[in-house]
Amino acid sequence: MSEMCATREGRWGRRQRALLCCVLVVAWKAACGQLRYTVPEELPKGSFVGDVAKDLALQPAALRDRGARVVSADRTQYFALHANSGHLVTAERLDREQLCEGVQRCVLRCEVIVEGEMKFYEIEVEITDINDNAPTFSEIQIEETLSETTGLGRRLPLSKAHDPDVGVNSLQCYELSGDEHFSLSVQVGADGEKSPELVLAKALDREEAAFHELVLRASDGGEPARTGTARIRVSVLDANDNAPVFSQAVYAVRVPEDVPVGSTLLTLTATDADDGMNGNVKYSFKEISTKASKVLYLDPETGSIKLLRSLDFEEGDSYDLQVMARDGGGLSDTATVSISVTDVNDNVPEISVRSALSEISEDAPPGTVVALLHVQDRDSGANGEVRCSLVGDVPFRLRSSVGSYYSVVTSRELDREEVSEYNVTVWASDGGSPSLRSSAVLALRVLDVNDNAPVFAEARYSARLPENNAEGALVLTVRAWDADWGQNARVRYRLAEGRVRGAPLSSYVSVQAETGALYALRSFDYEEVREVGLWVRAEDGGAPALSSNVSVRLLIVDENDNAPQVLYPPAAAAAGAGWTGVELAPRSAEPGALVAKVVAVDADAGQNAWLSYELAKATEPGLFRVGLHSGEVRTARSPLARDAPRHSLVVVVKDQGRPALSATATLTVVLAESVAELLSELGSAAAPAEPGGSLTRWLVLAVAAVSCLFVAFLLLLLALRLRRWRRSQLLPPASGALRGVPASHFVGIDGVRAFLHSYSHEVSLTADSRKSQRRWAADSCCNTLPARPPPDKAAPLLGEDAAGARGAPPDALPVSQSLRTPRRSPSRRLPPFLFLAFPSPFCFHLRCLRVISPY
């Protein structure tokens, strides 16, 4: 039992080792890029040949996604790759005898091209023979003739049977039956081919039998065996002493494949010693293949073998046949003819593009495969040796692969910006003389990669923008180009971060993203900002995006928008306040003596800031002059005794802008010999100037006083109204209620006492006190204090007409007369602040105002 187990384990181990060896062989072949399969012939279309996906260690989906396909060097495609399973299947029925006639080992070659990887794998499929053909004779009825005097042992060559199968399925043996006069002898040649011969075993007697019928049977070794038969009829003739004899037993000739059609390849010669019909010899093919019968023709009379159609070394390099010469008496002789065809360089190399890229990225590394080429030449020897090359200076090279395959690979980096498309020409030349060559063109487009940053048209930009520009004004336009293509060449612009005077740069200028136009977002002031430096970035649309920067210098151009500013004399001196700005000039000064210098500046720049000085006004025009560009005030002549001691000079400072702007400066020059005289002159001049200098202060006080008086008047008026209303409610109405007022009532103005009765009147004051109006009540006797009369006319304090009409008391008349005397005292004028405080006319309403005299 243990021995049986050990035996089984040994057998199992051997099986495992054998299986492992098979797996290793398949893996080695796959690694070498070559797969081998074996299938019998006559399989139907779509039959399984091999599992390519498994043998290449790839998934079927991977083969499908990578664009795997099967190609063959022949025009006919015998195999196909199943897309879903990755199996190699037959594309049509395979007939070994048709595909590989006369070849012991029938192998079909194809390649699996993987487009995605630009790789190929060679596949060899051996077609094994099956016994599907029986042996056949070229002649199923063989006619032979022998003279009755023919000696024993005479051999007659018979037609050989042909079986296209190979191996055990091919022809194996011959058998002869039918007559005892003949026997069969089979000769085996050097190539193993069997040739049957008919041997005369018994003397012939025509009187006994004129004909002999025989059957020749040929059998193969298949299971089951197939046979073929031929009938032989041997005719017995009367005595014919001599048979035809060929001059050579074997005729051999070599002819080039380009020999013209109709040419005589060779001439057979057979002689017969007999005369008459027995000496007339005819030639014929005793044994010839079907292919040879289509090419060769034997003239039966002359024995010349001629060419029926063009020879092709690639279709057949030799023709072996049997010829026979027969005379009129039926006697014959045979000979062997061997025609060898020599190769001529008549086939150009064939370039077949198995796989090729139509597009390649410009960043593809060197060595990237762009095409797989299969090159073959059907000629042989040196005529079939092919050399391939590329035309021109292109960034590609040829790399020899397995067998007749070449790979076109990149030799250096590509640059689409230099060359965007390539037409790669591949030349294939053979080694013949003269050499033949062919070409194939590969069209390859280079795909763009974002490898170029935008480039500005200028290294730096600058622009001049006038100040006080309009908001949104176009400053300039920057331009950048990108050498890439498509989205990678689309350029967009934006501003780099920055600040101007503490504010973001984007609040001053902006750039249009598509056009690169730079706009001013605000109005610039040269005096604040004279120059703006910024960076504009151009960015393409690639991923990742590339960018470049350019500096832009924006110069603000000055405009004459600022008038000159006088620094000396200061503004206070120009107004004449205090002693500031007073210059001393000695009365003994010579002409051209420097008195003062007007200093002025202009905030503008350039021509707009060029200042010129001009004396516009002077108390004594010819006494002083001003330097045109220096502003220096100098004496034009020596001062004279008649010249006033105090001079006022008005100097105009003007810039050179268009239009020109100007400012004025006022100088006070005192002609004095000493400081004491200067101070005396200044003191006398300062006194009258004081009221004018304090005018503003007085105006403020006046406005406040008028406001207080107006409020007091309103309150007083309200109180009087209330009092009058109350009296009207308490006392009975009487027309003469006020006549009991004592005549001693009076009012005093500026020390002048006027006696008045009770009065009631309305006073209206306007901005011009000379146009004051007065209106008396109808039933009252009052005196009125009018507004200030004109300077040339005395203003009565009390109206005379009213006093006469109303019957004023006698004691009031002298006083009235005394009031008519004009007085020029300034204190009697109405203060001007009354009219300044009330720009529109206003009225004071006084009803029944009682002024009680203290006397």
C-alpha cells in the first residue's frame, strides 16, 4: 500500500513539475513578447485559439481600454481578438493545404498591437494537419505500351500519387493488383518521396494477351486511412526494336524571375534509332504539379519548355517535373526536369504602419513611442535586406524592435511654439542593385502644454497723465502675448497689490482684465501725487497658470491750477495791521538801493511755477522798482524832500502758466533817516487806523446789542398791550382820558431837554436812515424824532409842522427851535450796526408811549 502511495506521489510530483515548466515557458515567451499557439486546421470561424489576456497577464478590460487589436503581415486576416474575453479566435476557416502547400510545418504569424502603450506582441499559430485529403493521381487512367520482345525486369515509371497532408496523414504506400506479368517497385528519393515503378515480371506474348489491366492503389497513414487509385492499361505491341532515349536523365536550368513571358527555358532532346513511325518521338509531361502546369508549356514536337506567365520567386523558387518521350510504336523514355528560379530585386520594401499617434504632447519625454512600423521585402538575400531611415532634421529616431518591426520614438524634447506639426517621412531601402525604396509619412500634431508665460510687448511702461483728470480716464494699454495655444494663451490682466499715500492702489487706478486698459479712478493732484509706480500682472489660462509682471510708471503732469503764494510780506502786513511788513528806506538812499524783497512760491512745477514780479501800484510811481525775477524792491531814484514819508507799494506776482495766475503783495515803505523818525511816522499812522482795525469787533458788539434791543422792544410792546387791554376793562371809555396828563412831561436827548405832550406814533426804520418814515396818529398831538438828516441839512428833533398843527404848548416851542440847530457830532448818527443787523426793513410800533419828565 505504501508503495502504491509513493508511486502516486511521484506521479503527482512529476505532473506538478511539468505544469510548472509549461507555465514558466509561457511566462518566458510572454516576457519576450512572443506567444505561440497550436490549432488544427479546418476549424470554423470564431474558434478559440488562445487566451491572450491571460498569457500577457492583463485583464480583458485593460486590453479593450488600451485599444488592443490583431494585425497580420498578409493581406488576409486569419485571426481576431475578442474584445470582451481577450481570446484569440479564428477569423475564417483555416485550410492548411491551401495556406502552407508543400511545407511540413505550417505557422501563421500575427501581432497584437496595444495602442495605448505603443507595444506589440508577436503571436505564432501552428496549424496542425488532419487527414482531410486522400491521395490522388494526376492521371487516373495510365496508358503504357510494351513490345512483346521486351526483356524481363523492364521498369516503367508510373505517375506518383499526391497527398497534400503531411506526416502520417500523407502518402505512405502503393499497392498493385490485377496481373501476374507485372510487379510494383517503389523507389524512395533523397527527400523521402516515393516513386512507383511498374516492373515486367513475366514475358509478354501479344498472341496470348494484347492488353493487361492493372490497378495502382495509394494509401495514407491517417485514421481512418484514405486511398486513391489509378488504372493502368499496358498494350503489347509487335516487335519495335528501339525506344526513345533522352540525351540527359536530368535536365537542370536556372532562370531569373524576370524572364519575359514566352521565353524558352530549355529544350529536351530524345532520339529513336528506328525509322518511320517507330522513330517519330513526341514529348509530354509525365508528372507536373498544378502550379507548374499554369506556368510552363512543353512543345510536343520540339521538346521546348516555354514560359506561359511571369515567374515570381516569392511564389515559387523551383519547379520539378517528369517529362516523357514516346515514339510511334509506343515505346517511351522519361527524364527529370528541374527549373530553379533566381531572385531579382523586383519588390520594393513594404512599410506597414501598425500603430501611430496622431497627437503628442510637447512635454513628452525623449524615447516616447509615436509609431510602430512593420517593414518587409518579399525578395530574398541581399535584395530582401531592408534599411530604414528618417528624412530631415526631426526630433525623432528609429529604433529596431523584434523581427521586422521598427519604433519611431522622440529623440529630444518637443516645442509646439517652434513646430506645431510634423510630417515624418520614413524611407525603407533594400540591398538590391539598383536599390529599391519606399516611404511612409506619419502626420503628427504637437499638443500644447502651458510652458510659456505671457510676455509683455515692452519691458516697462510709462505714461503721462495731466492732473485734474476726469475720473475713469484712459491712461494707457498694456499688451502681453502668450506663445501657447488655446486656453493656455488666453491672457488676463490684474494689478499687483500696492498703496499710494496710505490708500490702496486699487482706489487710484484699475486695469481691464481682458484688454489691459489702465484707467484712472480718481482725479490726481500734482501737488499731492507726482508719480505712481505700479505692477501689472498678466496671467494665462493654463493649469497651473503662468504669469509675468511689468512695471508701469504713471507721471502726473502739472497744470497751472495754483496761484502764487506770497510768503513775504505776510498777509497781516499786506492788510496793514501793526508794524509787520513796514520797510525802512533812508532818504539818502542811492538809486538801486535794496529796500525789501517780495518772496513768493508756487505749488505748481515747471513753467507753471516760474514767477515774475511787477510793480502794479505805488504812491510815488517813479520812486521804486521791482526785479522781474528776483522780487527785490529797489529805489529807482534818490528820494526827494517833496516825497511823502510813507509809501504803499502793490507788487503783482505772476506765474508763467496758461492761463497765468497771480497774487499781490502790499508793502509799506517809510522814508526815514532814523528809527525814532520811523517810529514817529508809524505812531501817527497807527492812530487813525485803529478804528478801522477794530471794525470787526465793533460789528460783533453791535449785532449783539441790536438783538438785545429788539427782544426788549418786543417785551415792552407786549407789556403795553396787556396794560392797555387791562385799562380798557377797568375804566369807562372816554375820548379825553389822556388830556389830564401834566404838561411837564418831557424827554431828554444828548443833554437837550424837550417838553412833550403824551404822543402816539409809528416809526419805520430802513437800511438807509435818511429814508425813515413817520406817521402820526389822527387824534393825537405828538412830536417825532426823525432819522438823521443829510449832512448838509439840519435835522429837527421835533417836527415843526406837527407842532403847529397839533397846538403844542408854548413852553415847548423854544426848545423846538433850539433843536433845529444842526450839530455835526458823530455821536448823533444812528449806529450802522442797526441796519447791518436787520438787512430787511423792520418797524417799531410804539403805542401811547408816556415819557414823564423829572422836572
